[in-house]
Amino acid sequence: MEIENIFGNLPTLETERLLLRKITFEDVEDMYYYGSNEEVSKYVTWETHKTLSDTKEFVEFVLNQYENKNVSPWGIECKENGKFIGTIDFVSWQLKHNVAEIGYVISQDYWGKGIATEAASEVIKFGFNNMELVRIQARCFVENRGSERVMEKTGMSFEGIIRKGMFVKGEHQDLKIYSILREEFSSIYKTKIENENNF
């Protein structure tokens, strides 16, 4: 499995309410809307966007990642209104070990609606079905209960706390780590299909 085989032309993924697709310059204003919100940036590694130029700089970086066929993020579009409301990606992919880590950020307007869980579940499915992964993990600051709930709702298991596991925004942060294995995902997905067929 080669990175360019997957990310050379990032595929669009679709769920009931969302399109996960390539980010474009047309998304800059929507991204700035949530990227400039200090509540949104509170528990992520990047700084709050102060100006539209900060957002444009990030989009340029993403477009460069697409161009060079590197691991790169999906933009999250709400199908109902066409709004760009966040990003989700594999923040790391260890090909040798068939292990990857996901990360996500969602506009505060869409918190508490299951949007992040819906997007993460689709990306996890893609990882196991298309990237030959055996393990997918996610980490969050210990205070980030919202992100933790997403991990739990996608079927991930809590593994522990990485003490001072990341230096972010001037201090070392303790991180909670969750994971899901291929066989666990297969069992969850099989049960879901069976339940849907029973209706």
C-alpha cells in the first residue's frame, strides 16, 4: 500500500448528512468562521485564526498536500445547506505497522448533533476497507470531553492517558488515547448491518 494510491486523488466520501471532499479556496470564509472561534481552537494544536490570511495560508498548505499526493484532510460539507463546517483527516499513517491516527474539528454551530461522529465513522470505515489498517487511534486533551465522546461513539476503546504527551500552546498537555482494531470494527459494522436488515 502506497500513500499516493489513496491520497493521489482524494476520494469523496458521503454519509447521510455529509460530504467529505477536497478543500478548495471557496471554503476559506466558512473555514475562517469557525477557525477564528476561540472555543473551536481551544483543544487543537493550531492557533486561533486572527485574519483571513491565516485561513488562506492553511488552505494553500492543504492544496500543496493534494498536489504532492501526501496524507491530507477531507473538508466536511453539510449536504443540507452546502456549508463547509470542518475538517477530518488521518493526522499520521504508519504504513509499516498498518496504524493510523485520525483528527477532526467541527464548527461550534454543529456541536452536539453527531456530525463529528458521523464523519469519523466514515473515515474509520475507509481506513479499514481501503488502507489495510489494523488499528486506528485518536487522541485528545484530557479536558476535551466532546472529542472523547466522539471516540466512544465510533466504537473506540479508552487505553489510557499519555502524561505530558504533547507540547502545545506553551505547555505540555496530558492526552487521552482511544483506539479501535479492524476485528472490532468488523464486528460493530456487521451488527449494524444486521440490525438495519431487521427493520
